[in-house]
Amino acid sequence: MAAAYAAIGLAVSSRTDNQIVALISTVLLCGVLYLVGSAGITNFVGQNAGEILRAIGVGSRFESIQRGVVDLRDLLYYATLTGIFLVLNVLSLKMKSWSHGERTRQQRTALKLTSVLLVANLVVANVWAYPLNGLRVDLTEQREFSLSQATRDLLNNLQEPLLIRGYFSAKTHPLLAPLVPTVRDMLREYEIASRGMVQLEIIDPAEDPDKEAEANQVYGISPSPFQISERYETSVINAYFDILIRYGDQSQVLNFEDLIEVQQDTAGSVAVTLRNLEYDLTSTIKKTVYGFQSIDAVLAALAEPATLTLYVTESTVPTTLADVPETIRRVAEEIATRSEGKFVFRAVDPTAAASGVTPQQLYETYGIQPYSASLFSSDTYYLSMVLEAGESASPVYPSGDLSEADIRTTIESALKRASSGFLKVVGLWVPPATPTTDMYGQQQQPLQSWEALTQALGQEYEVRTLDLSTGQVPADVDVLVLIAPENWSDKERYAVDQYLMRGGAVVVASGSYKIALDSWSGGLVAQPLVSGVASLLESYGVQVESSLVLDTRNEPFPVAVNRTVSGFQVQEIQAVAYPFFVDVRNDAMAQDHPVVSNLPAVTLNWASPLALDEAKNAEREVTVLLQSTEDSWKLSGDATMLGSAPNIQPDFDTYPELGFAAGTAQQSYPLAAVVQGTFASAFSGKPSPLEATENPTATTAASQTAGTIEVSPEGARLVVIGSSEFLDDLVFNLSSRLSGDRYLNSIKLLQNAIAWATEDLDLLTIRTRGTSVRVLAPLDDRARSMAEAANYVLAFLALLMLGVVWSVRLRNEKPVELLPAHELKFKGVALASATDKEEVEA
């Protein structure tokens, strides 16, 4: 850009002898070239014309370089601009020395023609190179503007053509129009990386009525109404900004709300940017492709046959389960028949002498134990399956009502978990949205909601909201996510326990308290979570303490503050330090663990500390993911009052710095941890809660008889985060007002936890790309004062150094030596008169 501006200045200066005129003309011309591609100009024209103007504008061409991407097209553009004005400069200077006679006509014509050809070739080179979008170097730290290896692997493994169709209207909202070229370029990179497996179509529905009708009727894509405020009127236009992704019979649609984020600065102006384009596209493609796969595709992709072994003692199986072994055999043999040798089924009685395996070996290898026929009976039986696929082997426990459909789902889900390329199922439990009442008895909506979390998880997984009151988790659920469990009976806890005992993965986000509105004051208060999963987690060696952590390193929170003005109390909202919003940075994370991969920071709101039982976890792999700083402390409720909770309202009159009394015992507390290994059931040796069920359904009746699994396989995984409020929509709304999009790190933390729990880590590298605020290292008052003083000192030293250099230069500067008169004559200098000669000689 500097070279182009310098060339423009030279060309303009060559056309005038007045320096002021040259300066003003150069500034005007450079300003026009800079502004021609800006939003203030392109907003007045359509999408196509705006794209041309952005290709011409000096400022718009520099945007990619500002992002850290060096594009050969931009370098060629600046070289062209520099070359054109240098050619014009040379031509202008040559013209000043030309005569206008007949003898120099050929020379003048040749120089003009050469200049025209040079300019034309430079322009044509830019036009030719503009569609080429792969000639660039991404210099950003995480290569945020280049396709990741995860995306390339996904595209290279496509078995059928993938259709990506972009619906973009020529006339759209002025803030969306600049994003269309970026989206189109990214889609073309997907097309190139797929090696012909991606069919890319970019259409304007207004120009193709058939495609528009198909979009409306088949895919439910309709134009979005946008209100546009112009100088003299306000109008509404209906425009398309949608992307269709179709693979086989599966399809997904991304509209503008799925792709962009809107930010408003303090001046009130609005900026619209793409959120994380590659992640949005890749996660949607993955969901579409994996949702299309069938069980036949799993078996066909296996390098070695999978073996399903049924360990059963048919002679001792209870009469209520007598038909189950035959049902398992029938379903497994049906899958084996159509697998073309990729699936093998066999049944083994582990108590038989010639079985090749003993009950002790089953327990030591897979953790499989016999079931008790009843609580007060010594009779036992085996009814368990083991699936061996490649180098992995894992127990498969039938669940549900043990019908043929449930057994088929159990076996197919186990095969899918043992393979890759299938859409994972997330079982989500969140508190029911039960309305509350205020002090006047009026109903009001619940404070907590989890819509943003559900929507984010839906980008990658199939999300199912579960009802655990049946005491069962569906067999095809790959990971169980629990948010703030409360008011549970033993049936819900039993469902979670047995799911973990089956080798499942459980993610728990729950502290000891929840946030609610005080029905009298209307302010926020903490309330204990009653009958949750605390006892269950404690049996697994993870205790969620009945307190909240406060930390001097925290994220601000909008709080009503009273201020005295001329003797009157004025209440205003200020962003103040709030110790309950614990700000966890890299130095307090397990940086090598995938769950916190690439997270610069995360805020845990109203978090309870965790206590890890070393004895219970001695044989397990335990990692503390997040912890507070050494300057943190705990706050509990009144110990003399049952069900008391900590006071979360700050008192700045008494404690002006933090609003709360700093604890005397300050230390770092674990706030999130992962545990992997073999777990013992919390219901081991106890009656099954399902046995007390009145009027049992087929599901609970079968489960009562099936018995309790007392030990999990070695691969069971548990993630515990001591806060549920950090995933709440209310907290997201507050955080977005003060800290931009930093709240997205909270969602990414849970997404990473689910990815680790399901061993599906391919999107970790792109999930956090350029979408969250990169926080600076926290500074206390002393550090800020030192930094401010350093700025003044450095500025003074720089001026002092400049003065010294200038002074030394002046002292070392030698005066110009005057030449003698005879040398002046020798050099062709004619003296005007004798007087001049005498003056020179003197």
C-alpha cells in the first residue's frame, strides 16, 4: 500500500510544479481509491457492483493482510497500482522533454504504445487472477483462515457426492453483502479440497425460479425480510443468505443467523462478521454425512470382522428373561447374514468346562459379573455381550424392555461406537422449565434456560432431551450430559449409575447451588440444589462441596451501585469486579488435556469447589482441568441454618474493593476434573430402585430382573464441572454485553468435554478458531501504574534520543566548499560581469 501511494504521489507531482497542489491532489486521489471499496460506498450499489468496487478499493484489498493472510491477488493488485502510476510518471517526465517535430513522432508513439500495453497487461493479469482463491499464505497463529486437516480428512473420506448450494440474493442487506465473497471463496476451497466429491452451486434464486421453488418446497428455505433505512425512506427487502448441504437423503440448511454474529460498539454502530465459517460448515457437513451412514456401511468399512459374543447361562436365566437369549441370537445372526463375513456371532456359557473362558477371566478382562436372580436368592446367571472390533473390546449390555427392537438398537449402537463416521447421540438432561411465583403470587418465567447450549450442541450431534424417571438411559446414547440435576429420586440416579457401569461417558455440570430470583426483593439469590447427584458423585470419588469459590481474578458483572450526588442517592448500573465469576486463564488449566484445548480463558459462574478422594481414585486416571488462583477463598451459608446458602449480593459500602470480605484461608481450588477408569456402582449391594416400582412397565420389569451392574469397564469416563450457571442463557446475555463473545468459551468447554468423552476429537482444532475474545494477561493496580509510567518514560527517552542524534548530526555536518573561479569557468559557468568575477575571486 505504501508503494502504491508513493507511486501515486510521484505521478501527480510530475504534472505540476506546485508542491501544495501536488500534495492535495495526491491525498484526494489516494482517499478516493481507499474509500471506493468501503462499506459507505458499496452499500449504495448491488452485490455484484459492490464486489467490483471492493476489488478496486485500496482499503478493502488490505483487509486480508490485516487479518494475517497474504494473498497473491492482493500483492498483484498493489504491484499493478504501483506499476501503473510509475509508468504514468515516466511517461509524464518524458513528455516534458519531447519536441513536437516530425522526427520524434515515432519515438513518442512507441513510448505511448508501450505504456498503454504495460498498463493493459497489468489490468488483465489482475482480472485473470481474481477468481483464483488458493494463492495465499495464512500467517495467523492457528491458521484461522485455511482449511484444517480435520476438514480435509472429512472431505477426502466422502463415499458419495456432497452437494453444497449457496443461495445469495444480488440485492441483500448492506451489512451482509461484504460477507458473500468470503463465504463463496471458502466454499470454493471446500470444492477444491474434496477432489471432485463436492458439487458446488452458487445461485441467485431470483434468477432461477425452479431452484427457488425447490428450496421453498423441499428444504424449507425462504427469503428473510431485512429492513433497510435509507436517507429518505425505510424499506423492506426479502433476500436469501442460506447454504444447503445435502448428502444422500440427508440435508441441513445454514441461514444467516447460523453464520454471523452482530456486535455493537459504545457509539451504537453495528458490525456484522462471520462467526466461525469453517467450523459452522464442517460441523454441518459432518452431521449430514454421519447421519446418512447405515449399519451396513459400518460393517463394510471394518478392516477385520467384528465378533459379538453372548455370555449366557440359559439354564439359570429367570423365566421372565427366558426369551431374551433367543432374541439376541436371532438379531445377531440376521446382521451376520447381511454383513458378508464382517460380523461374527457366537454364544458361550462361561460356567461350562469347555467354554474356553472362566467367570474369573470375564471379571478381570471385562468387569462382567453374574446377576443375582433376586435380592434374597443365591442363584446367579449370565446375560451379557462383548463386542470385539479391531483392537477394542467392550461389554454390551441389553437395556430397555429387551424386545427385538431394543436389542437391535443396542447391538447397532455398539457397532457404531466402535467405528468412526457416525453421528453421535448426546442425551441431555436439564431442569424442567417450571414457572415460579413472585411475592404477589403472579407466575413468572424460570430464570434458567439452556437454549444457546442446546443449539450449539445440535451443530455437531443429535441432541435428545431425556426423561430419566424410568431408571433407564437409551442404549444408543453415546454421552450423557447432566445440567444442574435436582429433585431426583433414586431412579434417576440409578439410570446414570448403570449407564456409567455399562462403560458410558457422563458429563456433569452442577455446583451445590443454583441462582434464583428473590420473591421479595427481586434480586439474585443462591439456593441449594436439593436431591441432585452429589451423593452419586461422592461415591465415585468426586465431592462437590457445599460452598462457592470467590477469586480476585474475575470477570465483571453489572451491579446496581448507589452513588451520592449533591446529598441525594442515585442508583446506577456499573460493571464491577464480581469474585463469584471466577476467571480461569491458561495458567490454571490442564493445558495438555483435549477438554481445554485452545481455550484462552473460561469463566465459571457461581462455581463450587471439588474435592477428589485419593483413595477411591487410586486406580483411575484423574486430571484437574480448571482451578482458581491462589488468591481465592470459599464462602458457605450459615452453618446454624438448614439449607442456608451464601450471600451473593456485594456490599461495596463495607468492602469497596470486591464487595465481599476476603477470606483468610486463600488457596487454589479445583473447579473441574475428569476421571477415567473402573468405577464401582453406587448401588452395589443395595436393592434396585426399580424393584419398588408400582405397576411396572415392560422396561422397568425387564430391568428389575436383569439386576444391577456393579463394576464398570476400564473405559468409563466421568467429567465433573462445579458450575451449571456458566452455561445459562442469562449469564451468556450478561457476558456478551460486557465481554463480547467471550461467553462462547463456556460452550466450547462443554463441547470439548463431550468430544473427549466420545473420543471424537476431530473438530477440536477448529472449534476455537478466531471466535472468542483473546484476553490479555490480568494486571493489578501496581502493574497498571508501572505500565503507564513506562509509557511516559519511553516516550521521553525516545525524544531525548532523537535530540541527541540530531545534535550529533549538526556538529558533524561540514559546510559546502566553494569552488574557485577558474573551476567554475571550467565547468561552463559564465560570469555575468567583471564585478561578479571580482566578487568570486575575493
